[in-house]
Amino acid sequence: MNENIKKPIIQERNLTLENNELKAKTDANLIRQKEIQSKAEVLEENGKKFFRLKKDSEEYNEYQKIREENSNNLTTSRNIDDYKRLAGPSPIKMDNFMYIPKEISEIQQATLENEIKIEEMKKNIEITANKLNELRLKLGMPETDDIPSLIDKKEYLSFLLTKQNDLESKLNFEKQKSESIKQEKIENSQKENNDLKLGLEEISSHLKKTAILLDERKGNGYNPIFENEDGLKSIALKLNGYLDKAEVKNNLFSLGNIVDNFTNNKNRGVNDNPESMRMLADKLKNLLYSVQNLSSVIQNEDERKEFSGSISYVSDKIDTAISRIIKGASALEEYFK
């Protein structure tokens, strides 16, 4: 309990002494009542004895006065007992009072529970104060707030209010922190998606250039290199549109399959140009670099692992295709010598 909290300074009546005096006076009155009864006329009715005093006699008036005084003394004594019970010190245990949980849900629950305690304590203080001042009025004492039990309750209320402030500050801080982290994740995700989109657009651009060269070769009457050269255009369009990640991986695998499936030109004779083949190899090298660069574009480690299989697969297939085309160009150059 805080020793600096203001304690009662008004001079209160000694209610304990007053109560003892009332009880002593009541005991004396009871003795006097018995003395008066012993001198009264004793009557018996239905086996029960009772006494009778002559109305308006001196004994009768004294007896009635004692009865009224005892009744008043009993009421005052009960009021004093009630007042002492309500007014006495009532320190409240506050173990772990300043403990503040860390999780937002726990802080919210603690804040709600503490708020309920505050409202209950305010109501308790109001009810107790009203009851105490009502008793003080009956006992002929002035109203006051300098009462031990009220001081203890107000001290506890002060602690509850301090805790509420700490809880709300912590809750606001954690909410802002959570929102900041959430916003940062959204921004990082948007950046990663944008980076991935740019990476795929680069692959799409090199695919289109490769497809244009393949069309030019076809126009020049050269033998096709791949079985499904038109499929490169379709993949270029899809990657440029940035489908969902599963579709992206599927299209990368499809690209690998296309460049891995060479056309069998054995029955078509020697109908190609080494320079054109080397130009195609260069286009595929650029495509290979853009595919390999996709790994560095993806910042999220989990997503990078997710795409690593498809990137590795298509990179190996393009690299193999480049080697085969260069080898074919060299063989064709030897043939034309």
C-alpha cells in the first residue's frame, strides 16, 4: 500500500468507546427493568406468567422510557457496527498488477477485463460512500471522503487506471506494429510480384525475338529447328500476361519441352544457313540469360525454391539446344567448304 496516499485528518468520534458506553447503559437499563418488573403485579394466563404495571404510574412511565431508550441504543449500536465494518481499512491484494501480456489478443482480453474491474470499483466506491455518509448522518457526523476503506478503494482504482493506460498504450503500439508489418508484407509482395512480372516480360521479349527469327528462317526456306516452333509465340504471349504462378511454371516446362524436341530433317536434305543457325543460338543465349536471371529477381526464398525446379529444367534444355544448334552450324560450315 502506498504510504503517500492521503490518510484521514479530521478528528473522528471514538465510536468504539461510544458503542461500549451504549451497551453498558443498555445493560444497566435491563437491570432496572427487572427491578421494576419484580415490583409489578404478576398475572397468569394459559400457564404463562406476565406482569402488569398501572398505566401512567411512575414505574410504568419509567419502564416505557427505558424500553424506548434501549431500542434507540440498539439502533445506534448497530449503525456504529455497520459503519466500523464499512469504514475500516480494506487493502486489496495487487500481485502481478503491472504485468502486461505480449500477444495482441491477450492484451485486448486483459484491457477488457481491467476495464470491467474499473467500472466495478467505481460503482463499489460510490455505493460504499453513499452508505457510509448515510450512516454518518444517522450518527450525527458530517459527510467526508477521508475514510480508510474509501482511501484503499480509491488507491486500487488509481492502480487500475494506471494499468488501463499502460494496456491501451501497449495495445495501440502492438496494433500499429502489426499493421506496419502487414503493410510491409503487402508492399514486399507487390514488389516481388512486380519484379517477377518484369522478369517474365523479359523472357517473353526474347521468346518473341526468337520466334521472329524462326519465322524469317521459314520464309527463307530453311529447315525448321524445333517441331513446335509456333508454340514459342503462344508461351511468349502467356508469360507477358503473367498468369498465376502455377501457370507460369507450367509454361516454363512447356518451353523446355519445345526446345528439347528437335525436328528430324534427315529426309529434307541440306537446306540451312550456318549464319542463321548461329543467330538463332545467340537469340537462345539471350533467352537463357533471362530465364536464369529469374532466380535473382524472386526475392522470397520460398518462392525462389518453388520456381527453382522449372527454371533449372528449362535452362538445361535451352543450353542443350544452343550446343546442338552451334554444333549443327559448325558441321554445316564444314560441309560447305
